[in-house]
Amino acid sequence: QVSLVESGGGSVQPGGSLRLSCAASISINMYNRMGWYRQVPGKQRELVAMIISRVSATSYADSVKGRFTAGTDSAKNTVYLQMNRLKPEDTAVYYCYAQDLGSLEHWGQGTQVTVSS
């Protein structure tokens, strides 16, 4: 059974930092791509960052470029999202995402990030 479990969400003041982690139940080498989405109530889930394993490339939403960094730790089967210079508009539920080698999609349960003074 494939599972993704996020951790690291919480509340922070504008300008602060948080690091989200997503632990995969199988080797991250079994995924074509892994990344992060976020969603606020009443809006569609939006892509934040995506790592394409085959070409070791990472893409980011324009709104987070230069502030967020996504990466993987294969030894821990973990994908992370380092978020710096957070803004109130970054407030959302963040979801870990993975597409396995069979093109099946998997989602974590979500973790709340709140940026507020």
C-alpha cells in the first residue's frame, strides 16, 4: 500500500520559514514525479513545485520562485519543501503528490500552513 505522510505545517509570521516533509511508504525511486500542491477554501488545488525524477528537474509556480525549494532525500524516502520569506497569501493546506511508475497518482492527507501576524 503506497502512502504519503506530510509533516511540518504550522503557523508563522510573514517573512518566516517552514519546512514541510513528506514520507513515502516505498522508495522514492519508484516515482516518476513528486511534488507539492496547495489549496485554499473555495479555490482549485494549485501546483507549488514538481520534481521530475527522470531528468532531475524541478519546476515552481511563479508565485513561489526564489522563495521555496523542493527536493528529495532518497535515503529517507522523503520529499521536502523549504519555504522561506512566507507571505499571508501562502496560507493554504499543502498536499504532497506522487506519480508512480505505473502513472498512478497518490496524495498525502494535507498539512495546514498559516502565515499571519
